[in-house]
Amino acid sequence: MKLLLNLIINTVSVYIAAYIVPGVKTDLLGAAIASVVLGVLNTFLKPILLLLTLPITILTLGLFALVLNTIIVLLVSVLVPGFVVDSFLSAFLFGILLSLVSFFLNRLK
């Protein structure tokens, strides 16, 4: 039950963030698939990338982690056909807004 609730919250978060950020387009099914793929990539790929880019992340005081998040969003855009991101800036803004929306929706449960 908790897994289903998290999936619904993440799907709604992706859908809301895609609606707000210009340059990100999706439908409800694309948002659901994108949220699952984003969760899998954040679980398995992001820690490896953070470890490999640790020196530059430390040098930029952690701001490079936002760039890694943007790269993962762009990768999800390539992998999921119903989820389209037009530019690097759109992916960057989408990642930041997705974090904020997810935070607020998770506080509601």
C-alpha cells in the first residue's frame, strides 16, 4: 500500500512539474512511467555518478549534484517515449521543481 501511495505521489509530482515548466511535455501515462524510471535511475545510477564526480561536487560545494540531476532527467526523457524535455535549462528547472513538489506532497501523507 505504501509503495502504491509513493508511486501516485511521484506521478502527480512529475505531472505537476511538467505542467509548470515550459519545455517539458507529458501525459498521465508518460508521467507514471517517467516517475518509475526516474526512481530506478536515482536509486542505482545517481550514487555511482555522485561518487565518480565527487571532486567537482566538492569543488562546487554540492551544486554539481543539480547538474547530475539534470542529466538524469534528460536520460529519462530519452528512455520514456511519453516524456519529452526540450532543453538542458528545462530539465534543470524541472529537477528543482520536482524536488519541491515531491517534498510538499510527501508532507501531506
